[in-house]
Amino acid sequence: MQTLREFTRKTKRGNILKIVREHYLRDDIGCGSDLCKYCFQNEVYQLTSKHEIASSLFKFPHYLVLDTNVVLDQIDVLEEDVLHNVIVLTTVLNEMKHKSSSIYKRFNEIIHDRTRNFYVFVNEHHKDTYADRDPGETANDRNDRAIRMATKWYDTHLETSQSSKELERSGMANTRVVLLTDDAGNRAKAEAEGILVASASEYVKSLEDFPLLLDKLSHKTFDNEKQALPQYPAHLSMKQVLEGLRLKKLLQGAFQASRENYLEGSVNVETYEKGILIQGRECLNRAVDGDMVAVELLPESEWSAPSEIVLEEKNVYADDVPSEERAEEEKDMLKQVQQAAAAASAERTPTGRIVGIVRRKWRQYCGILQPSLIENTNRHIFVPADRKIPRIRIETRQAAKLQNQRIIVTIDTWPRNSRYPQGHFVRSLGPLGDMATENEVILLEHDVPHCKFSEEVLSFLPKLPWSITAEDYAKRVDLRELDICSVDPPGCTDIDDALHCRELPNGNFEVGVHIADVSHFIRPGNALDKEAAARGTTVYLVGKRIDMVPELLSSNLCSLVGGVERFAFSCVWEVDKEANVIDKRFHKSVIKSKRAMTYEEAQVLIDDATQQSEIAKSLRHLNRLAKILKKRRMDNGALVLASPEIRFQVDSETHEPLEVEAKQMRETNSMVEEFMLLANITVAEHISAEFTECAVLRRHPKPPPTNFDPLVKAARYQGFQVDTETGLVLSHSLDKCVKEDNPYFNTMIRILTTRCMMQAVYFISGSLQKEEFFHYGLAAPIYTHFTSPIRRYSDIMVHRLLAASIGADSTYAQLLERKSNEELCHNLNYRHKMAQYAARASVGLNTHLFFRGKEEDEEGYVLFVRKNALQVLIPKYGLEGTLYLKTDKDGKDGVERTKSEVIFTFNEEDHTQRCGNVVFHSFDPVSVRLSLDSSNVQHEKLVFRLVKPYIKGFSVEPSTDADIPPTKKTKKDTKKKN
């Protein structure tokens, strides 16, 4: 049967286009029920009489039909293995696909679980359930009518399919169909049409065998707040927001909450370099970190300055009601914040208030339950691990079980009359402080995709045993006889790159960089490719790696391990003795690495003059050429930056850190880096010439001058002039910052310089002018990432472009689409940033575990002098921490003073702290005692206490060795160290 579907679409020019499409209807689509005698059933997932659920609302066998909003709002309920025999209409699936791709994906995973009996019924193509859109009917009303029509048809169909005599004989009741909807209008119409209907909440509450399922219900309001007075201004409607943005009365940007002050945040707006400051609960107006918001700028007379006061919210309990007393307290605190900002003589910045929400960016949040003062209450306060997220009100019946557990909660709504957003419990992660649990928190809080690869993804992997075929050899350049080797960190199994160097008859050298040919195994557009693109990068935590691609590729078939034939993409140069490139070529190849080495092993081989193997000679040539390349880069203005990095030795059984040390850098680190840089630059030049509009490149913008202010001031106080006009003059300035009495001084200056830098980003060549391609840190006119395709998706994209340009592979539509590639680059930039943050958080976690139950005295340096603290760097561990001071502000910082307290005085002119005769400057040496403060179970912190210089009443009191208890060690620890 054929019908016509008509709809209109607006073109880019604003014209209205009428589209008419043929729509075919069928009469052979089965209902999927094992009770039906009429339908031809060949479906894999069927509705079955084996699963019956006891409901106090519907005390007879029944199937469920869900409307779209129930799936969108109650996905956490649906993911629990409780509901079975659910009819999924294609009307609902199509609506979900457009409204939330993430929930659509989660719901599809439930549908594909054969044990759940979720049956997809193609109602839009069934002749008895298709609903034409009536004149004047909205798309939403039409879809609601289609859902009711399909529910009614199912109920009637099953009734006629079940023989009353057979039911009487078996003693079973007739199986009915129940519609779950939270739409009041849809429910009223369903009841009028004689359809069995209930809300999601009513139905879940009727499942008396599953009381804990109530915890997962999405709540729009709590009963005790229905009559509460509004605490926040009303948000503007979307129509009002769009009109305000059009008239430029409002500004739009992403909201960033403050970690230190819960009454403060900022909105990043393109036209304001430092963003717009937001202060006070009413002005914050229910915005959550990451939300896209509409902001109204305050008159300039009301502008303020960011405060330097750390302000944490006091405990508020779930059953508290809003009070005038609490509101007054907050107004006083806000007044204190603003007075402190004014007293600090800080420059006022544009200040505003949030008047509307353009788009929420709510996610699932990790944290803990705040202990309740009331026994047997269901209402509780959830405290997120991320200090930028407000506390969330939830209802749970398992609070006692969840104490001292890390749990996940999601936000459902934030009404005007609620102090906090309202949400629901999703699941427990595990015990607080457990290594596996805390790693899971890090991954979730940094939005790192880390679930197991799906069966669909794994289906696109090569079948084992895998081997290189004669056809493969014929298509590639055979480089198996070359003396190729790899040099990597210890324990590396995902080896991306290998090198070779040999002398040519003309006296020049042939140098090759050989990169794992991952794009051979990951073909464009399949599930494996889409998963790698979504993950974007491999994430490295301490003792744990979250792969971008399945382990069969990352640690086996793609990894360039020693002594095994592997596919590679080779970049080969002819260079003279001064490392000038004479010629270059690219080709797909087959290689056989002669040896996989660590940086230390390669360094020993280079330094040992008795070693005269071809690999040793190759490494020495590479090392000599690399030094020339590096000097040339430095002369061009490339920056040598620094960051404190540490390495942990991890217990193989408990995965807890045994030892921690600063990472060592050797010549071989620099050797590999130089040739990877050369390969990336060479490939960037090539693909940008071949694909002027769609080459995937990487740029590093020059920082604005204000970014360098902390560096320039810190250097000036030490008697050095740092010029930041260009990268070249900055590089020369940094080279001159040397103190004979402080060998670590230059490293600290470079650490400060690193923090002034902008983030390097991926982009598409056609989106920017050529002069904007520049990579500031490397002083390179053009740059890309080619050398790590096992762990970066950007490199796979570059491999495909390079292969297409040399005829080694074919192009495809998406490869040349600028818009889709720009979206990919946006995701890659986000994933790369989150991976960096996750890695830092992992280092922080393991540092805390290492110092748990220990106290150590270590030498360090003052990195920054702040108004109420010293920022101290410990070179041995690459650690940074804050040494808090009690400053003389006449009690303005809210701390009561006693006559015996030691007070520090901050000098704003030379940025020093003075206490009596002791003066602290940036870069001064200090000795501190390190210990772990675990008083806040969710936010442990490393405490720094001053040892030297000694200040009576403030420093750690000197004590004999006998007074200091030795660190306890188990036999197992001693054995491992020996």
C-alpha cells in the first residue's frame, strides 16, 4: 500500500520548499508476541510470556509502550534489568534520535540486549498504525496520536489473538498493553480512548518487588517545595533570549563556575577578553558549570572585581526549607566578597547577571552523600567531587548503604523555589578511597569514554591468525632489511614510531621515520572508525591506559615491536651532514624493527664506544643530526619549556604507588622528538599543498601580552628582563635567566613560561588564513600530527590525506568535507584537553596515596608569592603545593586573631611576604614538611608546612630523630625494594 507524505522545509535563502515523498505501508509486519497466532514471527527479539512483572496498578500480564519523554527522562530506570516486554515504536525512536543522540545510543544498547525483550515495532510503516498528519496539527501532537493509535491496535490485536477457552484452561488472564506517558494532555486523550495508561512514576511505585528502583526516577519537583517562595529570578523564555541577543541587549557565552567561591563565576563572551564576572546567588541564577547562558551586562557603576577569598558553602540539609535568615547570611557574605575585591584595589571588570539558559550541559556527576541529621529520611544532599558543581537534592532509600561510597547522580531540574538543583541517584561506583573507584571517578569527571568496545566495533578487527599476504607485499615498499629500531619509555606496548639512518655513497644520510599504519586496519565510516573518532585519543593514567583502539591493534598488530613484520607509513629523507633536507618521499611499507629499546637503553648504546653494531651507528648518526636540527629550531625562535613531571613505580597487585620520582630526560628523548617534529612538519607542508581546503593541521596561537605578566614580574623581581615581543626574543631572554647559586632557577622560569601559553589546537586549513597556521612554541610556519596514530585520531585523518595524495589509498566524501572535519577537530581538541586533565588528576591521586600515613621533609623553591600563601615547588617529586600564611588584614579575611599569632605582611610592590626578619621572594629556597590531610574524605590534600627558614610559632618545631616515628613498611614492601 502506498501513501504520500507532505512536509515543508526552509532553504538557506529563506524560501519555503514543499516536499512530497512516497510512503509505503505494509500488512506483514509482525507484532513480536509469542502469544499471537496470526502474525508471521521471525524476529530475534520477541515479547514473551516468560517475563511477568508484579504491579499493584495492573494486576494482570501486560506489555508496555513508552512515549518519547518517558525514555528521555527515565533512561536510568530503563537501564536497570527490571522492565521486560516493552514495545518500542519507531515514532519514539525517530523523536529520540533528534532530541538526544546520547540517550538514543544508550536506549539502543537496551534494545539490542536479547534478555530484555524490547521489541521494535515499525508502526510508521504498518497499514493499521500509520497516522497521517492532520491539517493544523503540530508534529508533536501527530506523534502522540501515532503512539496512542499503535497502543490501541496492539491491545485489540492481542485480545483477538488470545483464545478465551485457552486462557480459561490455563488459568491465565488476558495480556493487555499499557501506555506510560508523563504528558498530561496525551494521558487524558489516551484515557478517553479507553487505553490503559499511567505515568512513569506511578508505574515504578507500583513495582513493590523493586523498591530501590524509585531512587532512579527523574524528579521534577519535591513535595515540600511546591509551596516554597521563589529564591531566584525567573529565566527569560527562549523567544525573549533570542530577541535580546538579536538586539544586542543580551550576550551569550559558556558559564564557568569558580572552584574557590561558590557565589562567583564568569561567562566567556567573544567580545570580552576576560569574560563577564558574575557574583551572587541571584545573578548566578541557577546556571551550572558548562551551561550556555544569556547574560545582561550591569551598569559600569555596578561592576566589581574577582575576589581572592576562598568561600565554601556551609552544610545545608535536605529537609531545610528556604529561610530569610540564610538569604541574609549570603547577602552579607557577598558584601564581604565585594568589599575584599574593592580593598584589593583590583581593576574592575565587566560584571553581569544571568537572565536565561540557552542550552544546558548537564551530565552525570560523581560524589558522595552528605550525612543527614534526620534518621529514616529519604531526602538527601549529594556533594559533587567537582567543587564547581552545586550540591544536588536527591531522594534515596538506601542512604545507609551509600555512606562512604562514591556514587553517580544526574540533575533533572532546577526550579526557582529550590536552593539546589534536583536530581536522582544513578548508581554506586564503589568504596571511597579505593584505587579502582577513584580511577573511575577521574574518567567520568573528565568525560573520558572508557566502556568496553562493543561487539559491533570488535567485528571490524582482523581475524586471527593474521599475516601479511603476497598481495600486501606487492602494494608496499619492502624495508624489512633496513636496520630500523624504536625508542620509547619503559613498559611501552603501543609503539607508534621507529627510526633508521644509514650513510649513502654520496656522503649524505638516508633518514627514515616509520609510523604504524593504523589506517590500513581502520576503514572510514565503519563502527571501529566511529568509535576511535569519538574517543579521539588514548588516555594515560598512572598504571592504567584507556585505549583509543582495541588492544589487538594498539598492542599487537599495529605496534612496531622488535623482530616482527609490521605495516608502516614511512617518511624518508636524504639529508646532508648539516641536516639539510635534500629530498623526501612518502610510501606505505613493510618493516621489521631490529630492536625495541627504552630511552635509557638507547642512550647506553650511543655512549658505549665499543658498540659498533649497525643499530649503534644508526643511533649515533641520528643523535648528531638531531642536535643540529634542535639548534636550528632554537635559532628560529622555538621555545624550550618545562613542566614538573613525575613517574610512579606501581605495585603490580594493588596498583598503589611504591615510589615516586621526577622524570629524567636524556639525549635520546630529544633525538626522537626532533625527528618526530621533522616528520610532522614535512607531512603538514605536503598535505596542505595537496588539500588546500581540508588538510588537518595543528596550530599554537601566540599568547596575548597580558598572559606574560606573571612571568615578566617574577623575572623582574629577580633582576632579569624578559622580552615577550616575539618567540625568538623570548627564547633568548629565557636563556639569560641563570643564577649560579640556584641551578634550578632557569627551570622554574621556564615552568612559569609554560603557564603563560595558549592551548595548541587542531583545525582545518580552509578555515584560517595561512599566517594563522603558525605554531608559536615550535616556531614552525605549519605543523600537524602524523607520528602517533595508535593513540591520536588526528594522525589517522592525516594518514588518510597523505595516502590519498600519493595514490596509496582512495579518497572518500567525508575526507574532503570541511564542515564535518571541523566538527571532528572540535571533538579532538576537547578530548585532548580532557585527557591532559585526567592524567594530572591521576598523578594527584597517586601522590596522595603515596604520602598517606607519611611525613617527609624535602627541599623546595618558592614559585609564586601570593597575598596569603606561598606556592612551593618540590623538584624531587615535581610537586607543587600551597603554604598558607596568616596575613595582617586586621581581621578582614574573616579569621579571628590572637596576640600570640604569627602574622605575615604582603608587599604588593615587590611581591614579597615578610615575617619579622624573614622575607620570602619568588624562587627562594625553602625546606617543607609534606603530609596528607584526610579530614575531608572527598577532597584530600597534600599539606605543606615550613621547616626552614625557621619562624617560631609558624614553622615545624625542630625535633630529634628519636621523636620521629619511622615509616612503617611491610615485608612485601621491603622485598620489592630489594
